[in-house]
Amino acid sequence: MNMMTRAFGSMAFAAVAALTASAVQAEEFRLGLITPPPHIWTKAAEAFGAELAEASDGAHSVTVFPARQLGNEAEMLQQLQTGALDMAFMTVAEVSNRAPDFGAFYAPFLAQDIEHAGRILRSDTARGMLEQLPAEVGVVGVAYGMAGLRQIVARGEVNSADDLAGLKLRITPFDPILDFYNAIGAAPTPMPLPAVYDALANGQVDAIDMDAELIWVLKYFEQADTVVQSNHMMFPMVGLVSGRVWAQMSDEDRKLIGDLMAKHVDSTIDSYVEKEQGWLDQVRGAGTNYVEVDQAFFGDAVAEWNAIWAEKSSKLDALRQVADDTAE
């Protein structure tokens, strides 16, 4: 893929090579993710493993561990850093906890729609940001994927952002989304994905921040009174290889593994572009109160987030320029 050729051509491999490599080259790779088996990310990981085994004539295999079997993302990132885990498909959210520049991807309303989000992630600016990862995080990023745009599912009636004030609202635990819901006045509540359905059902949380796929597939709307289609934030994913594992690979294996992983990670963008509206339509038709809002719904919260992250990420202006250049 041309995008991978450019990304790998400029990546800081010297920083990776400086990491200590284990004595034996891994050929049976382990790949972790937090998503459940039916999820698009998990299916892409399995497809990557199958194609790698075929392309390497069985020399390499990938065992996929979905649904947090190897721990949460913070734990898996630590395993990548030590070489205990070979690969992961991971939210850019977790990466942003270690490399704050990546928090810029979560600028509210950076993307106009799901197609626009894909164009931002495929831009030269976005790919260039992967160069930071070997030195700053100890991993190699091969390409971006994504989940759908973020929506809000609430147990009560929601007619304005004021109705979210004080609500316990489930979030993915990372600073950009925490800052956004703090600005709204909600009570953001980190919670692992497997616990969300029951927590919403029993009132442990009042609302959740979620993408359309999981709202529909995992039936979160069944425990809600209101679904707010806000499209307020994109949610990128990145394919990662442990820096220690990468350092011990031959150039040939780096190219093979890098290209194939990038192909399948990138394919998730096309999957969400194709399917996002269908999930939203099915949720809308399920009978739950369905509200469509735009940026004005959130009042001053967007400007407050922008002010905070202008100080935290050096890439915010660059990604805004990309968003302007790729808007339709």
C-alpha cells in the first residue's frame, strides 16, 4: 500500500533498534485487543493472521486474544513495551495517555462525518505522527483504523446538554474524552466494555458514550430512554507491534508483517464508512427516543475542550488544517 510505504519510509526505526531484543525471534505472534469476537477490529485481526500465515507459507502465525483476555489496554501496552506481547490493535485513546499529541484526534467535531474521519486518518499528517511512537512509547505503529463516531445513550430524557449535567456517564478512560464531559458538567465514569450493559441496566451509570456498532450489536439501546446521535468525536484505532519484537525481525519480515497488518487495520475504515448509517437507522427504528444534535447542542464545552488541548497537543492545529483541507 502506498500509505504504508510512506509511513514506514519515514519512521524512526533507529529508536526501535536501540531497544533490547529477545534472543529468539518470535514466529507465533500474540495479538491482543479489547473488542469482543464479533467486532470489526477483532475480525480484521483474525483476517490479518490468516493472510500472514498464508503469505509466509506457515512460517508465521498469529493468535488473536479478544475481549481483554490479556488485560486492559494500559496493561497490554505495558506488555508491548516489554516484549511480552507481540502486537495489538489498540485505541489511539490509550496511546494518547503516553503520547499526548495523539489526543488531538479527539477534537470535538473535527470530522464532519464518518467518511471525513477516514480521510483525516489517511492523511500524511496523521501518518507522520506515527513516527513518534518508537521513541516515546516503545512500539511501532503501522496504520490507523477506526470505530464509528461517538454517540450518547441515556437512561433518561435528554433534550439539551444541561440534561447530561451530573449524570454518571460511562467513558473510555483517557484525558480527551474526560475533559470533554467535564466541560459539559457530567460525571464521566471509566468502565470496561464488558461491564457496560449491566451497568446501564441497573443504573450504575446513567448514560454512556459509545459508537453506533456497539449501541446496536450489543443492544445498549434496550436499556435506554434516549439515543443522542451527536457524532461529536471520532475514535481512531492503531495497529501496533512491540518495539522489542520489531527490532529482532528481518527487513523482509518487517515489510511483510507491516504491509499486511496495515492492510487489515486500514480496512476497518472502509467497514465503518459502509455500515455506520445502517446501524444508526436500526437503532432509530427500534423505538427508543432518538435525537439528532449538532455542535451547538454542547454549548461552550467544545470551545473549552479546544482551549485545554491547544496546550496539551502540538498537533491540534495541524489536524484542524487537514480537516479543513479534506472537508467536502
